Amino acid sequence: DFTGAPVIAMLNGMGGTPLIELYLMYGEVAALLDAAGVTIARNLVGNYITSLDMAGCSLTLVKADDDILGLWDAPVVTAGLRWGL
């Protein structure tokens, strides 16, 4: 049950879905979560874990407390992600 707890929402494309469609899907997910009383603390939308240009997407929700958000916000330098430098 995610009610009342902030979440990290990761909407991941499978490689063949255009980014604009992923953002449209994220908008729908955000609206559904808001209607259910779930706050999105952080989000990530894009093609991060793909399957050879497969169509579609996956959604991962993680309950986010202060410790998880601190780890999420930490600087990252990898081939696929860079932030907080």
C-alpha cells in the first residue's frame, strides 16, 4: 500500500517506444497516483533497461523515505546516468 507515502516512479521504455509516448504514459501514471493519494517524490522516464527495440514500457514504484531519497539524490556518473556533479 503506497497511500500517504512518497514514491520514486521509474517509467522505463523497452527500447522501441518513442520518448514522447513514455512521457504521455508518465502523465497518465502521475494522474492515477495523484487520484489515489500517492505523491511522486522523484521520477525517471526513459530507456534505461531495454530489450532489443521492444515496444512498451515498465513501471517501478519504490516507497521513498529520507534515506532512500538521500541515496537517489547522490551524485551518479555512469554510462547511462549522470547527475549531481
